[in-house]
Amino acid sequence: MQMNEVKDELLSSDIRQLGRLLGDAIRSHLGDPAFDRIEHVRQLAIRFRRDHDEAARAQLSDALQALSQEETTQLIRAFSFFSLLANIAEDQHHIRRTRAHLIAGSPPRQGSLSHAVGNVFDAGQADALEAFFSDAFVSPVFTAHPTEVQRKSIQNCQMAIARLLNERDRVQMTPDEAQQNEEALGRGIVTLWQTRLLRTTKLSVLDEVENGLSFYDHTILSELPQLYSSLETMLAQRDARWEDAELPNFMKVGSWIGGDRDGNPFVTADILRSTLARQADKVLDFYLGELRKLASQLSLAQKLNGGSDALRALAESSADSSPHHADEPYRRALHGIHARLDAARFVLCNKGKPQDGVTPYASAADLLADLDVVHQSLVGSGLRSLARGRLRQLRRAVKVFGFSLAPLDLRQNSDVHERVVGELFAGVQPGLVYTDLDEEQRISLLLKELASPRLLVSPYAQYSEETTSELDIFRAIREAHSLYGRESVPNCIISKAASVSDLLEVALLLKEVGLLRQDSLEVDVNIIPLFETIDDLRAGPAIMARAFGLPFYRGLLASRADQQEVMLGYSDSNKDGGFLTSGWELYKAEIELVSVFKEHQIKLRLFHGRGGSVGRGGGPSYEAILAQPAGAVQGQIRLTEQGEVITAKYANPEVGRRNLEVLVAATIQSTLLPQAQLQPSASASAGHLAAMEELSGTALQTYRALVYGTEGFEQYFWESTVIAEIAALNIGSRPASRKKSTSIEDLRAIPWVLSWAQCRLMLPGWFGFGSAVQSYLAAYPADGAEVLRGMYKDWPFFTSLLSNMDMVLAKSDIAIAGKYAELVKDEALRVAIFTRIRAEYTATLDALKLITGQEELQQANPLMQRSIRNRFPYIDPLNHVQVELLQRFREGKQDAAARTGIHLSINGIAAGLRNSG
């Protein structure tokens, strides 16, 4: 047996054990006949997937069609839960192998912090590290987009099972302990089986806030401070200059949850206030718990170690009157800190009952100052080791999280800002129709008003509900800055930004509530355009150049350290132009933005709006960051973490720590290592760029001809996928479409991608590539193939693009997709469109294999091949069942059980595919 097979046997053993325990739970709850029925389907699915046995396919189809509605539901639940258990086993195996690698002292793995730091030192760039960290900013941003179909209760069950598997790996157990672990696993799986998979009500925004905050409990609050400590230690071990150095706060985890208003009418000013209060409560509760633990540990007696004068003064100011602590200055000091923080919690969150006479902390900086007194006293007393324990982590947490926990972004659509500003102008200039003005007229009007000290808003005027709501939420930002500090809501993001006036409209609204001061040209938040469609990406650099040419706007940037953030939308650009063109237009936009910003001497920070699936910009973060064009990172990057990706990356502390490390490691390497590693060599660059332009042109034409140029495609999409059922599923607070229509233009990118994933076609992740390559090879028959192979070999951008497409195709199944196509009632329409899709699928497979030299999908990724081998026999039957249920449902059998079965199948398939939305 090969070494990898030996290592993977542990994974197989875990999967077998979890499957056996699930089988026991099913048999106990449903009886032997139900278990045998499910097992029969499982064996047929494995046989078909392993041997491509057509007889097994026919038997599988017959077996599924013979199931009653109740039996179908039982089978869906069984296969869904197996996928969830396989996910747990795979994550634990990844942790196991990573730990084994570290314990063995093997060379650092790519993507780890030690690998990145080692590369920087080896490249002679150690001197650049200090400047890098002084200006660096790395921030994953949690969003509440509705691709996470799992209930939090299900996630809690999964985490309990994961902890038991982890315990078994780490602890050398006695026979009794092993038996207890096995029994606990069994209880955990019984609990999972007995837990409802689906939500019975739609999530509210505050439900989404609570879900997002749970990942801080699991991972972020503990692992992010530890990451800083590990990196500081790592640097100190390599260079004495870093001894005792404390890194600046270069990494924070941000959030949109509770601030993202784009298309979500449920995010109001009150919701924003409640979100910020819940975030503050979460982080203050964490600090209070850590202070209690720290006080129990620092039991140092005054006669043995009296501490510094400042520490003793802090102890004397404490209200701790316990005689048992009279000679323990550190405990008394920490008790006083705890009391002041508890009082601050009452002020900020209306929680608890503060002690009389205790002054609450006014800011996190005040709390940190007192913690620094404790730290300095310990260091000055020769107790450096005590200062580097829990106190070190708490001090870092306060620096990173403050009193607001996570920087909360505000996002709204530019159309809304336009209407609000138009109404405000109409109120002071009757007859003025703002929307009738051209762009230059709008800019002129906005600049004139921004230079004026007057306000447009009158307390005596009556405004529309939309305008009132927008003004209220900007006022809520001002309140938040007063309560929690400016870092609590630092950004205003403009969706569908398409002009300079879109930026100035937000500036005007900020001025109306006091967040922008026209006399000093100071603004308290970053104004961030989000360029989403293909046309907007192409126009983005020119828009920013025009804005930089305005003295007023340039003055605002001076108050923001001459830095401008720009957000790039992966999801809508993909829905607009297809996978290949979206990736290419994003890449080109970055190159042009780098050039514009350099010309105007403005520092660029890019915010990448990536989803979980490849069709929405997903894929491995490390490779994606390294594949950015030269100058696009510059030590600073933000990127969204969306939907089920948050659970996959951050529910498990060790997995979460690894994902945070990956972002930092990639940012370090892409900024400090030679730029030649990030783009084609000078000799190849021009040819590669030209080839990509040709490929993109053909891919765009092919994609848009199908999606937007084919009569009846909208009908085909709605009938051949589960989009209608996804729209009705309780998986998020926002609607599936921006408007009440079925048009693809109005549909959000999230359900668009999730629908194609459910039917195993994954169309947004590959369509158009096959035709593009065919056309290119026809135009350059002599050397076209070699050019494309060279691009794949030498250009990280193209390599990453094809790697992601390879993964998408590996998760696709054209035969299963064909079963979904049979749901389309119009036979002529069905045949015409699916024939085109199948032909493009075949052409794309051929093109990928030609360029990469692979004989099979994921040949270079044995881990993904193993994952597919383990889980797809359990996903395939869910697809077959889903088609059968959709057929019954659309034929009129629309009872609650049928609807539940469909929704369960959506849940199960999404769980199995993992990054499907």
C-alpha cells in the first residue's frame, strides 16, 4: 500500500465508523426494512458511480421511483446526513495530516505563514517586513448571502461530532475512554438524525447576525490573537530585531451582516443599531470572561512581587474589598478593570448591573491602557513569561476587536442614492428633476452643494419612506461612531457604481448627517464604489481617474491618508458575461486601476466580492491572491466570505486558523516577493494578454448568445432547475430577485449559481471556454495549442482560472443534468438548448485536457479525487430523487410533504457539494 493510501486509510476508517453509527441510528428509529431500503440504494449508487454500470443505473431509477413520499424523505435525510458526516471526517483528516506534518518537522507547506516568512527571508526581503506590516491590511468579510442552507442546530451537532473525532486523534485513550468516545459519537449522531434539517420560518436579519457571531465564539476571538502571537514568535526566531516587538493590527475580520441594504428592505437603522449592540455585547462578554480567568491565574502575593507603582495604584482604585485578595495587587487591579468594563457593557449594551461609583471605560483604548499597566508591571518584575500568556492574547484581542468586534460595512445600490438625492434637491429647488440631468450636470450640481454649508434636509419637510430610511441609517452610523468609535462602521459601499456622481451622491448624504465636513474636507467613512457588471468593470478605471481629478474629492481622500478602496464584483460580472470573460475583465480592471492610482499617487486597496462557488469568484484563496496582477495587492486586501463557505472555513478552530493564515501568507508573498512570480515574463506577456483577449471575446459571445440571446432560455432555466423552489426556501433574509420578475437580469447571482449547481451542470463555472479554445485553435493552427499550454504553465492567473474550472467540471455530471432537462415541457426548446449545452460541455472538457495535459479531471489534485470518490455515490441519488420530486410537484402533487422533500434534497446536495452557492 502506498504512503498516501496508508494515511488516507484513517479517513476511510472514520467515514466507515460514522456511516455505521448513522446506520445504527436509522435502524433504531425507522426499523430494519427502512435501513435495508436505504442501503440498497446506496449500493446501487456506488456500483453505478464506480463501474459506470448501466444496469445499476436502471435499477437505481426503478428503486427511487418505487418509493413513497415518506420513504423518499427518509432516504433524502439519510444521504444528506452522510454527506455532512463525510465533511466532518474530511476536515478532521486535513487537521490530522497537517499536525502530522508539523510534528514530523517537515518543510513548511505552501500557504502556511512559516512558508511565506521563510520565502521572504530567503529572498533577502527581511528588511521590507517592518514597512509591510506597518501598512498592511488583510480582512476577510463575512456576508449573509443565502447560500448557507444548514440550520445552526445542525451545525452545532456537527461541531460536537468533530470535537469527539479530534479528541480521539489527540489523546491516547484507555479502553474505557475509547468506549466512552465511541458511545458519545453514537449519541451525537442520534441527536443529528433526530434534528430537523430545515427551517420552518425564514431567517430574519438578526438571525443572520447571530449566526455570523457564532463563528467568533468558535474561532475568530481565540484564533486571530493567537495568529498574531505565532507570527511575532516566528519573526523573532529568525531576526533579533523582532524580539519583544508587537505587530500593528494588520488583520481584522469584517462583516456585512446587518449593514448590507442592497436589495434587502429588512436592514433598517434599528437593525443596524441592534447589530452593533450585539457585536459589542459579544466582544465585551469575551473580555469579561478572559479577565475572570486571568485574575484567577495572577495570584501573585505583594510580598513576593509587589508590582509597579502604576499597578499598585490600579489595585488601590479597585472596589475589590475581599480580605482574601488584600495582598494580591494583580487580582485587585484586574477586578477593578473587570468592574469598569462591566459598567461599559451596561452603557453600550444595556446588559448587567454596574457597581455604584464605578466609572465605565469610554473606549477600548482606555481598557488597553490599563491592561498595558499590568503587562508592563509583569515584564518589569521579571515575569515576562506570565505577560506572554493569557494577558498577551487579551491585549491583542482588545487591539483588534475594540468595543465593536467587527468593522461593519454599509452597502446600498446607487439607484437608491440617486432617488434620495433627487428628492432632497427637489425639496429645495421645486421643478428640478435630478434624474433628467446628464453626468456633467450632476457632478456640477453635487460639487456646488457639497461646497455649501447649508443642509438640504429640513425638519419640517415630509419625505418618502425610502428617503427617510436612508437618512435614518446614515444617522445611525454617526451614533455608532460616537458610541463604539469610527472603526465600528468604517465603509459605505455603492453597489452598481457606474459614475463619479454615484460617489458624490454618497458624499452629499454623509454631509447631511455630519459625517462629512465641507469646511475641512474631512469624511468619517470610506466611500467605496463596487464595479460589478462587465461594462462597469471596463469603465471603473476612468471613473476613478475623473474622481481623482476633482479637487473636492481629492481633498476627501487626503483625510483618509490618500487611500481609496475599490470593490470588484465577481458574481454579477460572471452572470453578465460568463466565467472566462468575468475573470479576464476583472484582471484587466485591476491592471488599469493600478496604473490610474499610481499616476494620481493614491494608494489602492482592492476589495474582492467573491462567492463560494467558482461561478461567483470562488476557489482557493491562496492561489487567487497570488494570481493577482502586479501591484494589485500592495500589502492590503479585503475579500468576502459568503454563505456555506463561512461554515466550511471557520466553524472548526483549527481549520479557521489555517484559512486566516493562508490570507496573510498569500498577501505577504504577493507583496514582497519578486513581481515576476505574479505575472507572465516580459517576453511572453504580450502574447498571453493578446490570446486571453481573443479567448474572452469568443467566450463572451458564446455565453451571452445562450443566456441572453436565445428565445425561451429564461423558461428553460426556470423549468430545468430548482430556482423556483430555492426562492421559496428559508435560507436567507433577502429575496432571490431584485425585482418581482423571473428575468435573469433581475435575478441575484447567488440563486443563479446555486440553481445550476443543484442540477449538477455548474454552467456559470465553465460555459464558453470550449468554444473560445476551438476558435483560437482554428485561427492559429500551427502554434495555438503551444501558446495556451505556455499560458497554463507560466501565468498564475491562467493557471488558477483553469484549476478552478477543472474543479467545477469534476463536480458536474452531464448525464444527471440531462435528467433535469427532461423537466422542460417544450420538447423542441429542451432539445435545442440542452444540445448546445452538452456540446459546449464536451468541447470544454476536451480543451481543458488539451491545455493541461491531464487524462482525467482533477488528476493533479488527488485530495479532490478522493473526496469525489467518497461522497458522490451519496449525492447522485439525491439528484435523481430531486428530479422525481420536482416532476411530481409540478404535475400538481403540491402537498407539504412534497415541498419538504424538495427542500431537503436542496439541503443535501448543497451539503455534499460544499461550495455550490
